[in-house]
Amino acid sequence: MKNEEKEHLYKQTQKRYLWLRFKNGCMSLKNSKLKRLTLLVFGIIVLLIWIFNKDRFRLDQMQMVSPAFITLSKLIFPVALISGELFIIILFGTPCGCKSVTDNFRRIGLTNSAGETPELVAKYKDKKQLEATVLEFDSVGIPPKEWEDKQQRIEAVLNVHIVKIREGKDKRTIRLYTVPASSGLSDKNEWRDSYLIKDSSTLVLGRSLLGIVTVDLAKIPHILLGGSTGSGKTVLLKTLLMQAIRKGAVVAIADFKGGVDFPLVWHKKCRICFDEDRLIELLTELVEELERRKVLFREQGCPNLDEYNKRTGAQLPRQIFACDEVAEVLDKTGLSKEQKDKVSLIESRLSVIARQGRAFGIHLILATQRPDANILSGQIRNNIDCRICGRADNVLSQIILDSTAAAEQIAKDMAGRFLLHDGTLFQAYLINENSL
């Protein structure tokens, strides 16, 4: 691109920024009494100066002064008033430090093909999560993927932690949700009973930079936990199941890792199976319960479990099936025909629950190191919207989250640190199993 073309684009961009700042300044006036008062005081000061000094500017009584100059002199104060107030409005709409941010972005190469750098157009507190400061940028055509790829560099030059990156509805803005660099996730979070949320469907996952992270099974019915060995999948699984049990859910666990991860206290609170035949029976019962609930809900005209319980007072519990290492159950490598048939039966039962379980309060929580196509079929995987990845390499992160974000954001020696499908990084809680 020629220098003349770049200069033309630069001027156009600067005009757009000026307009954006004017609009933001008008919005800030609408929301701030202090700013409105400042603008009013400025207008009064200019008016008073004109009133007390108007005799000095009576040029029409002076000789040798042209009529044009006299007319122009009379416009000095109106022009000063309007120009000054416009300047103040634009100043109100200009975020503090925007020039420094632009220079820092140029240093790390966050520019478009014309060499333009994103401009900070707004800075404000998030209404829902007051811990977060939102930095809103005119993206100058730089797509969200490039912002995500340069996230660590952006954090370094802005001295912040970026909690999430969101594209605006107009596709021309990018919002960074940030917290100060001095804030950070703890390497270890102990569970407290006060964290337990009262409603039957919401489970606490852990703590992010913005506070407690939750998942609502009424909206996102199934959960997939992935990550390398030692990443903390079993700990997070236990935390979720403990909460479900305390909320009155019926929990069944398939443990094909030798049973060492679930001591006797778990056997008293939920059903645990260790072989394929018992697992088939358990999943068959869940599918039959799903079909039974279909009839009940249809007869009452209820679309989901919460509505049915509210209308009838029946208090049907949520039912959760959890598998600590689903690869041990579904991997068909090296199996005989009879064993493969059993695995296919298990897979079909899981598919039914994955597709239909949400409305009827029957949920899956599946943990595995590598949930690729050889382990989880498309029917199961495509119906699990909540995906959580612990410590992983690029390939594993791509399999679980469809991105390499977990490999980039979670240190290789970090246990209990997870990345949610929506980009939320959190530290899972550690529970005391004796208090189950």
C-alpha cells in the first residue's frame, strides 16, 4: 500500500475516532451529574467574561476598523463557547491513557495491513462483574483470533490479566475484560460449604479472576472434563458430584481405574460400578427412567424437570451419571467381538442420555484424558456443550476445546487449573471427602 493511501486511511480513521469520542462524551454527560455541571460552569464562565468585557470589544465605535473585522469579533465568544464545550465533550469521551495504549500496541505489532493500531474508545466497569474493567477498542479490522493469539503480549504491555475477549455486535469493536496484574489465581483453593448454591441445577466449578465460576445443568446439561494425567480432573469431578449429592441428586459413578479414587464414603452416597455388565444395567435403568419421565411430563404439559416439580410438587431428583475415565469404557482397541458389542451398547445408551437428558434432569459428567473421535462418538460429543480442559499440550487442547488456549494459558506443572469452553480460566476447589 502506498504512503498516500495509508495517509488517506489514517485521516479517515482519525475522523471516525473523533466522532466516537464525541458520542461517548455525550453518553458520559447523560450518566454523570458532575460532568454536566462541569459543562454548565464552563458556559457560565465564558458568558460572564463576555458580559464584563463587552465594552472592550465595541469595535464599531472605533475608526479605521473594517466592518468585516467588527462582525468577526462579535463571533469570538459564541465560537469560543461552542468550541470549548465540544472540546470538553470530546475530552469526556476520551479514555485516560489511550495514547499510551496505542503506542504499546504498536510495539507488539498489533496493527492491520495499513499499519493502523486499535484505538481505545471506552473504559468502564463491567455492570455484572464489578471486579472487571472493560477496555473497548475500535479493532481497525483486526479479527478476534489475532487478539487471542497476542493475548499474553497484550497483558504484558498493558500490565493486566485479560479474563475474556469479546467481539462487539457491530463487528468493529473488541472488548477486553481485564483485572489488575496484581490480582491472580491461587494455586490452591479449599472448598467451603458457604460456596454451595441453593438451586438444584447450579454447580460451582472453581474460582476465576472475576469470582466463582458455575455451570447450570438446566441450561448446559452435560459436562466433559479433559486434560493430561495429573491435571486434576478427578478432583474437579468429585467436587461437582459432592455438590450434586448435597442437592439431593441421585449419582451413579463408573470407575474403571481400579476404584482407588473413590473411597468407601462415596459408596455410601452413590452407586458405583466397576465392570461393563453392571454399567450396562445402570445405563439401561437411566434410559428407562428418561422414558418414564417423558410420559409424566407430557401428561402434565411440562417442558422440563423444574417446571414439573413446581407444578406437581413431586420433587423428582436430578440423576447424574459420571465416568472417571471414559476411555477405559469406550475404547474398542484390541477387543473381541463380544466386548465390542458391549461397548457399542454402552455407547448407544450414553448417546440417548446426551441427546435427550436435559429436559428430564438426567445428566452426564464424563472425564477422560483424550476425548478424540476414537473414544467419544459424534452423537455424544456434539451434545456436550460444557467442555473443560486442564493441563494439556496443543493437540489435546485442540481436541477438547477446538483451540490451543489451554496449552497456552495453563502451566505444565499446574494442577487444578482449568479452562472453560467460553475462555474462562479458573482454579478448581479441593474438597474434604470425609465431610461428604
